[in-house]
Amino acid sequence: MKKYIKYGVFAITCMVGLWGYSQNRNLDNYRQPDKNGVNVFESPKDTALTFDGVKVRVGGSSTLQFQAVDHENSGAVELIEIGDNFNLATANLDLDVALAKGVRMHLRTYLSSRHHPEPYVKGGYFQVDNLDFISPGLLEDAMKYVTVKVGHMENNYGDAHFRRTDNAQAMHNPFVGNLIMDAFTTEVGGEVYFRKNGFLGMFGLSNGKLNQAVNNPGTTGASILAKLGYDKQLTDDFRFRLTGSMYSTGKSGNVYLYSADRSGSRYYLVMENTEASTSGNFRSGRFDPGMRNEITAFMVNPFLKYKGFEFFGTFEQAKGKLEAEADDRTATQLAGELIYRFGKTENFYLGTRYNTVNADTAAGEDITIDRFQLGGGVFLTKNILAKIEYVNQQYDGFDPASIFSEGEFKGVLLEAVISF
């Protein structure tokens, strides 16, 4: 009996401690991982700082999908047989720490992902919005508008990456899948932001490497990132944002801008051959233009929200080549999302996305990939989201011997998301 009393007291003590801890989980200049983070892009910049000691925020996400998707092609290459069933549940662990006034750290670990069932660190960064930790009042006027981020982190190229699913963090994506050309990479570098009266400027440098190592020093060089934009709540009902971004590297052993996401595509094993595996073929349904040695990419993103209606667009063009190629190739992506959010607190939404890619491949093909998505969702609480999506993706222009020749996949996906 004493043992059970001891365990009971211990459990109650833990719950009381967690209850007290959970009353204030807010951090300065922080994008919330729940519904409150929807339609937030860069972490907000607020000069009213509340630091009163080191504070650790433990959070995470868990996501599960049911997939009922069929695929077909010309028959030149046999496709793997896929059925209707649940996919591997994915999970993230987030640590966010307020270290000093206007200084915080972020670290994300993938606990379970499509490519790696074992835990591994995605990346993290150190964010500075105030320099009082060095000397009180240091550059106080400048730091009202400046933010500095340094780390092995997700690069801020374009705005689409703020709305994409990041392994289990799918709360901010109104759909189940990401874009066909999914621009996402984690590199060691730094970014400096200037924001004032709605205007945004960012300049960044990274070492251009996904896998960090000191060998082969002559094969890589710095990558340059830049962003200019304007984001303003013009009236109580109307918000307007427009940004243009650039990512460029002229010397890289392997550019990973469109292939760095090891957490994998949400469309499991579509358009894969009979030898495919869930973890080994984790980019199903995506397209990587294969510009491995140098690349310059531009992305323009308009975002408009009027009451419950919102539009998010993507225009992207990438130019680059393989080492053996004499001339650059081009890949162009267009995407448009229309979302209607409704209910007293916009807990419900319906939406559609059209996404198309036209590209020259290293094999000399002029290919087109079109995707149509129709979906909806409901926030059961601010931390729980349920989604449904219909997807239809078609391939055109591929060589008759290719697995993508006359290719198509279509079907329905259900997704449940928890994020806190």
C-alpha cells in the first residue's frame, strides 16, 4: 500500500508541476506550432520583451495518414502494387529555449520519419532580437528592426516552406502534400533580417552543404540567400503580403535544394517500381530537376487574405546543371491555393490547389507534371487538426521507356495532426 501511495504522490506532484509549467508556454518572437501559427511566416518581431530567466518550452507533433491512392503508367516499367492502408506515423520533438532578453534557441528532432525510422536531428538555430545580453542598450535603436539567425537550419528561401509539412508538423499546411518541386534544405549559415512598417529584407549566407564535413574543401562554396517583401494588415479584414526570394550557389559538390527533405513525401510509393521500399524511395510524387553542381533559383509568393478567403501563390524558376553538362537547364513551377476559412473562429476550411512544373531534364526530355488537390479540414482544438484531400497528378513528356511515361496517380488521403 505504501508503494502505491508513494507512486500516487509522485504522479500527482508531476501533474501539478506540468500544470503549473503549462500555464505560460509563450516565448518572445516565436511562431506558435498550433493553429495560432497558421498564416505566420517569419517569426514575429516584437520589441516588448518579457524575459525573466531561462525558460525551456518542450513541444512536438504527431501525424498519421490513411492513404487510398492508385497509380498507373504506360506499362513500360512495372509499378509496385499499393493498396489502401495507414502509413507510418511520424513524430517531432521541439525544444525552444529563452536564453536571454531577446535571445532564444530552437532545436527540432525527427523522432520517426519516412526515410529514417530512428530519431535524428533536423537542425536548429540561435535567434537574436536584442543585444542587451552583451551590453545593456547596445545598438538599441537598430535592434528594433533587426533579427539575426545563425545555425544548421532550414534556409529561408521563398514563402512556401512556411506552409509546407515538416515531417510531423503539418498544422500549417492546409493540404496533405507539399509542392511538386519542394524547395527545402538545411545548411549551416546565418541570416540577417530588417523589418519596418511592413517592409522586409533578408540577406543570408550558408556553406551550401547538407551533409557537413571538412573533407573535399575545394568542391563547395558559399550559397547566397536573399528576400525582399512587404507584409501588412491593411484593414481589419484585408492582409497583403508579397515577397521575392533568391537562392544561388555556383560551386557545390551536390545541390540539395529540391532533395534535402529526408522526412519524405506524403504520397507513399506512388509511381515507384516493384523494388521500391517506403524508406528508400521516400520522395514519391515529387520532382527534383537534378541541378547538382550549380543552381540559381528565384521564387515569388503573393499572399492575400480578405476575411475568411485567402490566396497563396508560387512562381518559381530554377536554372542549373550537372557537372558534365555544358549549358544550364530550366525548371519552372507555378502553384495557386484558394482557401476559405469559416466558423466563429475559422475552425473549418475548404481549399483547392493547382500545381504544375515544366522542366528540361538531363536526359533531354521536356516534361510537364500537373497536380490538382481538393481538400478541407477542421481544427477540433487549436492543437488537433483533421484533414481530407483528393489528389490527381499526371505526367507528360517523359521518354516512352520511363516509369513516368503516361503516368498518373489519384485518390484520397486522410490525415490527423497533433501539435503543441
